[in-house]
Amino acid sequence: MKSTFRLFIGTTTLCLTTLLSGCGQPGPLYLPKAPPAKPVTSSDAPRPGAAPASAPIPSTPPASQQ
């Protein structure tokens, strides 16, 4: 009976120690704010009338053409 009680106390102590070991860890407790979006400048904006970039050509033909 005494060995069962000692095993229970030992197991409980080990579990509590493991669970409480993460308490008090340093670090931020919030998510950092995202940096503000930078405004689009004229050099970043596409020119009116300019053709959009074409899609890359696949290296293998689609399955319907094989």
C-alpha cells in the first residue's frame, strides 16, 4: 500500500513539475504588428497600355496532346 502511495506522489510531482516548467518563459505575449504597406509609386505601377506579362510556357505538353 505504501509503495502505491509513493508511486502516486512521485508521478504527480513529476507531472506538475513538467507542466509548470514552461511558466515564466520570457518572450512577447502578443503578435507583432505587421509593417505598414508601402504606397505604390509610379515606378512600381504598370504603365497603362502595356501588355501584361505572359504566362510561362510549360516544358511538357498537356496530357490531351500526348
